[in-house]
Amino acid sequence: MLVIRADLVDAIVAHARADHPDEACGVIAGPEGSDRPERFIAMTNAERSPTFYRFDSMEQLRVWRAMDEADEVPVVIYHSHTGTEAYPSRTDISLAQEPDAHYVLVSTRDPEEHELRSYRIVDGVVTEEPVKIVEQY
């Protein structure tokens, strides 16, 4: 189960809405050895595409180095789907490299409502998990 603060969910949705019609992407870092998302990091979709996302390689290197220096890990890796449901595509599954991360997808296909779902993706196997949104940890 992903337990995540409401302000972090709001930040993911705001980033997804701001980048729409392109997919948005980013990371929420947390303390090493913890499963608690803490620090929101919006990243650039290097593809600038409504159907695909890719972290800019130099930005990703900087972000991952900063997490290492702060004893953090990528607890959540998120991106948006702009025209489809919040479910990982074949490409999303093939690119999933962090077996301990929660992969959060938000769909912005409906301009009024969003759909947010979380998954674990390990060795190409997708498992949806419940999401519990809390005010504070």
C-alpha cells in the first residue's frame, strides 16, 4: 500500500495539469530504508509528448546524485497519461527500473476529474496497490 500525503498528491496532479497535453513526470524522494515519500521533484519530460515520457538523462543524473547525497531513494516515480486511464503501458513496464518504487500514474483525460493509481512493477509484472492519502505522516 502506498501511504502518501495529500499535499504530494496535489503537487503531482498540479504538475500533470500544467504539462497537459504532454505527459508530466517526476519523483518523490524519501529517506533511505523508508517507504515514506517526502520530497517532491518535478522533472522535465524530455520527449515533450502526449503519449510517452522520458526523464532528461542529465537531469536524472543530477536528481539521483542529490538523492544519494541526502541518503534518499526514489519512493514514488510518477507520470501522467493524458488520454488514457492511469494504467502502465507496455513501454512504462519495460522502462521500470526501480523495483522498490511505487509507480504512480495520474490520468488527466477528464478536465474536471483526475484518476490516480499506484503500482509495483518488478521484472515486468504489474501489481496494483491501494493508495491511502493522509494529511500528515
